[in-house]
Amino acid sequence: MLIRTLSTLECTKLLAANRVGHLACAKDGQPYVVCFNYAYADYHLYGFSLPGKKIDWMRTNPLVCVQIDEHSQGRGWRSVVVDGHFEELPDRVGHKLQRDHAWSVLSKHADWWEPGALKPVMPPVSDSIPHVFFRIHIEQVSGREASDREAGD
């Protein structure tokens, strides 16, 4: 197996090509990791969610980490880790341009609002709860790739 470091450009391409990642946040020394849907644009990851634990924790501590991976045939994989900063895009004066941009970037994908608009209850409830648009400003990105090839192949 060959492991190599991805360039910043390769990391960016992997972020842009995917829509689901693992978002890690922390509060009072306790980590919390959750899957989330995102869209990549202009060195930010844009997201959409109902209020809950991850939003509460990111509001308290905006330092976050995101991990995205892809698996290929055999044992091959590529993985990118983003260290970043959470920024809420509230529905208020002064944030309209950023919020509209988030909507634009996210809405390029079919069903972009799922599952961020639904809570895990039956039946799904979403109409009366205010939705949260946010972005993760990418401060640092790194990545690795593993392939079944041997060095020199």
C-alpha cells in the first residue's frame, strides 16, 4: 500500500466533489462528531440545519474540524481534514448577502435541504422551527491518499 500527501488543490477538489462530511465540535472539553451535508465554495463549507446540539456547541466554541473521505476499489481511499471556524449566517440585516450566497451554493444540489431541515421524529417536523444557515471558514486543509499500488509501480 502506498500512502501519499494530497496537495492543497487536490484537497480542494475533493471537498468540491463531495457533499457529506463528518463535523467535529467541542464544548467543555467534550468532543461531538456528526455527519452533515455541505457545499463547497470560495474556501468555505456551507451548511444548513435546524437548531440542536451541533449548532449550540458551535455557537459556544466556533473552532471546528471537518473530515471528508472517498473510498475506491480495493483498500484505496482519499481523506481530507479541514480545521476551520463556524460562522452563523442569521436572517438579519447585515447578513443577507452571505445568507443568499449560502442558499445559492447549497441549492445547486438536489434535495440540499435534507436532512438539515428535518429532526429525527415521526412524522418529520420542520415548518415551525427556524432554520440555521452557516459556513465553515477553512483555515487549514490537509489530505492523504492510500492506494494498493506499491512505490515505483
